[in-house]
Amino acid sequence: MENRRVLVDTSIVIDYLRRQDRPDTKFVKIFKDNELCLSAISIFELYNGATTTNKNKILKLFAMIWKLLILI
């Protein structure tokens, strides 16, 4: 199966970050088979909505885990 790009909404990312059972989520399964993308608006919403202590975590998450493609 061909690897596809999937645009992920902010609410999906927030739900994922709040969950305790992250490895078992559909989000992770989709991520394994596809290239996840965030819009510039979603990146702004996630960063702007984060607490000061979580902003560094979010930046690391963007940099380390996701192949981040900003779709404008």
C-alpha cells in the first residue's frame, strides 16, 4: 500500500496528547502507515494553547516524532 499524506486536525492531536494509552490508539496506527501533516493553523493552535511548561514538549514532539509538513 502506498504511503499517503494525512492532514490531522488540532482536536485529534490534543486528544492523542491527553490519552494514557497512546500506543494503542488509531492515531498511532495511522501514523505508522501514513505521513501525518499539520497545517500552519494547527501548529499555531497547539503552541498557543499550551501551557508554558508544555511548549517545549510540543516543540520537541514536532521536531522528533513527526515528519512535519506545514501545509499552507
